[in-house]
Amino acid sequence: MGRLLRTSYAEVAKDKIGPLALNCQTKLTGNTYYPAGKTYAEAIEAALADYTPAASIKNPIPEQTALLAQYRKVLDAALAAAAKYANGLYPDNEAALLSTGLELSKEREKHTTLPPPKKYSLHDGTEPDTLCAKVTRADYAVATEIRYTDDPSLPWYEWKSVTTTRPSVLLRGYKKKPEVFAMFRSVGGDTDDQEFSEVVSRVVQ
């Protein structure tokens, strides 16, 4: 399946939504790709009839601002309905989709393999018998997995694990004096098999 038309318009700027909607209305009317295009064009036209004058008010009072927000939701919904209709008919025909006057959704940037975090370290914990792991999340990662143990001879998958989106996390479960080892890897690529960082260690105080 190719790229499809965007189906969310709430993020489109106020000064751009009107021209975009008008262009879509014009291009859907009589468009030979879309037998029901006129119906969607009329819905957009009706939404614009309310939205355009409301959007042109220079210093709106609160009631006018609230009305404008309502009209914008109706307009966004009309554009989304047209986009979904087109996507359903031509999921693999970008030319047909673009003939609606709407935009294709952005391609998601893929990062199959994510590097491990570049900045990571172990520190004394803020509570007794704990260590504090600090980490700066790698680019494109949604979180960081931390593996830690006091027995580095164990295979990595038997080390304790915590996944965090925060820059620091307490590692618990050790009494004073053992040396704890930790390594870090990124979470969020297209595969769970990401590379770990170098191992760091610290003695629990």
C-alpha cells in the first residue's frame, strides 16, 4: 500500500485551512475519479460557509471564538471524510489521491536499528541500598532499557531489567557493598534486538 491522504486536519494552521478546503471542494466537484465527489464537495462548501466569515472577525468576543472552534471542527471533519473516501477507493494510486487537492500523509521515518545511549552512568542512590542510573535517551528512542546485576557472569537476559522514559531511575534490591553492573539500550526501533552499551559498575553504599 502506498502513501494515503492525511485524515487529521486539526493541526493545519488557521490561515491555511480555508485555502486547502476551497481547493479540495473545487477539485472534487466533477472529478472523474470520484463518483460521489460532489457530495463531499458540498459538505466542505457548507462548512466553509460558516467557517470563513467567522475566521475573518478581527477581534472576536468569547462567544464568537467558541463558534469559530465549532465551525473549525465541522470543517476538519468534512475534509477528513473526503480523505477517507478517497483513500478507500485508491489506496495505491497517489495521482488519484492528489487530484482531491488534499495532501499525502508524511512518511514515517524508520530507524530499524537504534544506537545505545551515549550518556549513561551509575551513582549513589537517594535511598539506602539503592543505586541511581542516569541516562540520556538516544535519538528516535521512545525509552531506555536498563539491565543490571551483581553477577556479571550471568547471561544478559537473566539480569534484572527496568525500562524507563525518565533521565534517572533507582535500582533497588541490593544490600550494602556489592558491586552492581549495568548496561543500557534503546527502545523503539523496528526490532527489539538492539545493541547494549558498554557495562558500567558501582558499589552500593
